[in-house]
Amino acid sequence: MIVGPELIAIAVFLFTYALIIDERIHRAVVAMLGASIVVLLHIVPWEMIPEYIDLGTIFLLIGMMIIVNTARGSGLFEYIAIKTAKLAKGSPMRVLILFSIVTGLTSAFLDNVTTVLLITPMLLYVASVMKTSPMPFLIAEIFASNIGGAATLIGDPPNIMIGSAAGLTFNEFIINMAPMMAVNLLVVLGLLALIYRKDLHVSPDERESIERTFAELKDREAIRDWSLFKKSVIVIALVIGMFFIHDQLGLEPALVALIGASILLFWSRQSPEEIFEKIEWPALFFFGGLFVVVGALVETGVIASVAQFVVENVHSEGEAILIIAWFSAIASAIVDNIPLTATLIPLIQDMSVAMDIYPLWWALSLGACLGGNGTVIGASANVVVLGIAARNGYSISFMEFLKIGMLVLFITVAIGTAFLWFNYVVL
């Protein structure tokens, strides 16, 4: 019996995913192996690889990693971390809440990968000063970045794709997505405070000691290189400003990041060898390999067939909101949300002959963005944060993250669908 390319693509995907869950082999190696198999068997033609590897994501990550690693030498992140931690007044729980809110707000106006690249070093530093594990803070950061990224047009790649295809404005995203994301962030912070209440509990004496430790830290003394500090602040501000207006400038976000990286390297005269060594290459190769493995499912029509089946069984707007939101959420926890979003967009457009599809765009945004909270590999921010944590000696297993991530996924998507149901079905 001849095995069709669809079955091979599914088998390689399941094999790759099983090895990622098993964790005995590094996930970057697993992803590269899966990609090699589908290319070797001509499931994904060699010339199609650039179509499936999201170079925008890869180059955006590289550019921001260069900027962050260069700026780190100035003491910039320690300076910001000390300033923020002092506001927490010695309470690890306040640190978690405060940094989560900052992450959520920043992710709404920058892409969430850039945000976690900036915030993660701060959290690691604060945790080291408090002599506690940074994992509760980093997990909260992941959830906050994905929730905040869903709030605006520019916060997460799926939103950018949806806004472009549907002609939605920045203000429409703010009106439809931001309120539910604000509620979601508050609920998730309450949930994490409950889950980690024992890990983050400190006695009055310990809290006083931590507060005294931070009080003794002079934030200005954290700056090791004033010249590099000033240059880093200027370049980061320039990059953030260009992110806001990149569309008017006709520049892709990845190009903005690379421009900023090249300017900072040129201006600071830092050794490129030392900076490039600190780039999270395993995370980048993991993304590249996974893009190709998922590309095999796209190339053979597997994702399109599944999505088509779901959409064809929709009979009303309310049912469509529920199905698209939950299908995209569960699927985004398993496969990358970029090809999934690209597949669902034309299918939703085809439904315009039968119903008003305006609320369906928000259902897709909700599921595609928040589904990433479900698993370690569900969103780019997850992989980046946990990759940096692993390099600093901290790790969380696939299953440990899954227990909390799926709970957060179901709660946040349920809140979001309730908002959409009330706004577009009840009213």
C-alpha cells in the first residue's frame, strides 16, 4: 500500500510533537529532524521552505536579541529592575503582579516577543536578589505577554494578519479586544496569585530584609557603562517609535529590529562575536524547524481540510463565534498560530455569503492569540522566555507548563467568548 503525503505529514508531525513532549532530546534538534524528514521525502519542496519559514519572526527575534544583549552590558535592565522592584516594597507577590501588568501593557503596543526579550532579564535579576526561583514570575510574564498582545492590532502577528485581510483599524481592535484582555489579565493574575501563594509567601522579617536589600541597591550604581547606557536608551526608543509608525514608513517590523541592531552595534563598537554568541540560536532553529513541519501539513492540505470541515458545520453567527474561537485556540496550542491564521482567514471570508463575518474576526483573534498560552510551544514568547530561563539554569517541563497553561487557556478564552457572545449575539 502506498502511503499518501498527507499521512506522512501527519505522522512526522505527531512523531515530532511526541519527542518534544518527551523532552529527552532537545526540542530544537527534534524540530530540525522533523523538518529534514519532510524535505527529504519531498513533502515540502526545497524551494517552498522560504514560504513556510516565517523569516519575519526569525529576523525580528535576531534583531531584538542583538539589541537586548548589547544593551545588557550597560546595566540598563538592572537599573529598570531595581526601580520597579523597589515599588514592590519587598513583596514577591507584588513583583509578580507589577511586572505582569508592565508586560501586558508593553505587549499591547510592541510585539510580545520584543517585550519578553526586554522583561525577562529584569525578572531573572530581581529573583536573584530576592533569592527565589524566577519561574513563577516568568510563567506570569508569558501569560501576560500573550494576553496583552491580543489587545491591539500590532501586539501579535495573527492580529496583524487579520487586520490586513479584513481591513480592521487599530481603534477597532482597541474597542473589541482590549476590554476583554484587561479582564483576562486581572483574572489570570488572581489565579497565579492563588497557585503560587506558598512559593511567593515571605514572613514579615524576610520581606523587611528583601526591602532593605533593594533599598541598599543604588539604581544608578547598577549602570556599568554610562556611554553604552545612553546609546542603548536612544536606540531602543528609536526602535519603539519606528514600530509604531513602521506601516507609514513602509518597513516590516523585522527590518526595524535589524536596523536598530545594526545602529547600536555600529555606534557602541561592541564586539559582534560576543553579542552573537548570546543569541538564542536553539530557539531560532526550533522555530525554523517547526515552521517547516507545520508547513508540511499546509502543503498537503491537512490544515485546510480540518479547518474547512469545522467551518462547513457552522449554522449561525453565535455557533460560528464559539467554533472558530475554540478551534483556533486549541489548534494554536498545538501548531503555530501564523499558518493556522493564514488558513482560516480565507475560509471566514467565504462565509460572508451566509452571515455577517465581522464578529468572526474577533473570535479568530481571540483563539489564535490566547491559544498560545496552552503549551510550551504554543507561542513565540513562550519559547523565548523558557529558552532564556534554561540558559540561566531554570527549566519547566512540558507537562508542568501544560497543567497551568491549559487552565489559563480555557479560562481566558471562555471570558473572551462570553464578551463576544454578549456583544454580537445577545445585543
